[in-house]
Amino acid sequence: MLSSDSISAAAAPVRFVICGVGHIGRRHASLVARHPGATLTALIDTNEALRPGLEAEFPGVPFFASLDDYLAHGPQADVLTVATPNYLHAPQAIRGLRAGLHAVVEKPIALRKADAEDLVHTALQTGRLVFGVMQNRYSPPAAWLKQVVDEGRLGQIYLVQLNCFWNRDARYYRPGSWHGTREQDGGTLFTQFSHFIDLLYWVFGDIHNITARFRDFNHQQLTEFEDSGLVTFDLVRGGSGTLQYSTAVWDRNLESSLTVVAEHGSLRLGGQYMDKVEYCHVQDYVMPALPPTNPANNYGPYQGSAANHVQVIENVVDTVQRRSYATTNALEGLKVVEIIERIYGLKPRYT
């Protein structure tokens, strides 16, 4: 099944099919259904028990039990959104590209650099677009930080400290789930904190001279990988940094913060989800008032990053309709995977 090669008219609705309708996939579906420039064309999930609720929430939208079934029998679409378990992201997005669809891929776009490269190459071969979902870029504090750094207001960057201290316990890592497995989940940096590694790369560029220590404090019976890590690195553009992360925090998330010490000033983004500017003291600079940050994604017993998916959908619609460009493309998604792979490539995994 092939989609149309292009949108027939600039204002034609962009047709989405959502593959994987769990927490995040359902949010994608809701936002697409409400967007005036988009149409929700189909839903795909292997969990048949979801069908009645989805049919009630999205009347008239067909449900398919597999991507293969949709590609063989489903209605035409323009964009495939992949919101399935991590290990399926790259292969399912590649299937969509080869079927003529653009792809929106939840983080991470792959669990291996080689798979991310295959995704990039397939996009080039097919002439389709790949959008990585790194919605933290749309948070007003993050966008402000990017502008301040790009304008050179801080001068030379000296130190960057990134802290990510969250709770992920047995309420999240349930028996039989793909969460917590090395092969399907990939690890804490992939599933929980790739958003913040993307932010680090987006604002400050690549890193090298990496060292790391990994610990497993209270997840021995829950996951096949570490729950905490201490990472040091140098910025290729100059300066050094640290990344401290953990999912061993008791009961609820503690913080996601970014502190910058630079030639002409210092600043700190903080809060549970890096959703506020807690400190800004920069030479000859008055910080502007920022718009409010969207609340965190709420998954019941635990929470995630800011719910900025509405801007992601907006960017996809505008780009497919040729009014904008992808704010997070496949090459940037590949770079995040590559950085995590380099960090996890350091041995031993636990000390």
C-alpha cells in the first residue's frame, strides 16, 4: 500500500496512522484528531483489548492488529507515527518509509547506531521525511537557552552539569513488560533520559573524552541494566560537563536540571522536568519573561517530560505541507543514539 507522493494541495489535511496506541501513542492520536490540518486515518496495536475503547474515543477510525495488516489493507495515509516499544522503532519506521509514508518516531529512533543509520539511508532513498520526537526542545526554558547560547551571550562555555533524578520502580517495570529488558528497552539513558541528551547535543554540540560509572542500587529484580550513572565528558566546542542520572529516587521524580558556568555568566534550568529558569546572571543581559511550560506527561503512578507533543504534530503538519522544516530530523536522532551508545560502550557496565 502506497501513500500519495505529495499533498495535492497546500491546505490538504495530513493523514496520520498511529502504530502503537499506549500512553504516548494515544496522546498522538488525540492531538492529530483535534488538529485542523490533520486527519486520523488508522490506529494499529497488537493489543486487541484496546479496540473497544479506541473505537469509542475515535469513532470511524479503523483499527488494525499489525503494521503488516494495515499496509496490506488500510486506507492511504501520509505519515506513520511509531509509538511502539523501543526495539521496534527503527524497523517499523523503515517499513513505513518503504511504503511511501513519512515517519514520526518516538524516542529513541533506534537502539543501535547501525539501525539509526539504516533509517536515515532509507529516508534518503525513498525521499520521505523522518521526524524524531524530542519535544523538550519546545519547552520555553530550553528554547531560551538555545537562543542565549547561539547568540554568544555566555561567551566560552566552561562547565555544564546535567542532573536527571527520577523515580521508576515496580509500578513502571511490571513483569512481562518490555520495559527493563536490555534487548527491547535498551537502558535508562534510552528510555528515560534521551530527551536530555538531545538537549545537551542541540545546545552545546558533540561530546568526547567520555568516562562513566554505572550502578544498580535498587533495580536488581526489575531491570537488566543500571538504574544510575555518573558520566563526565568534554565538549568538542570547548568546556567540560557531567551527567548524573538515576531512576532509583524513592516514590516520585526529584529533578531534571541543567547548570551552565560560562565566561560571561551562569544560569540554571531546574524543576522536576527542566521546566523553569531558576537562575540567570549574565553580563549586560536582562532575562525576558518566558511563556509557561506545559505540564509533565502524567502516566498515573509516575510522570515524564513536558507534554509538548502538540508542537511536534504542528511541525509535522507544517513540514509535510511545505511551510516549515523538521525541527528534529533523523540525523539528529541518530546522533543521540550514537552518544548513548558511546556512553554504554564504556566497560565495566557496573562498578
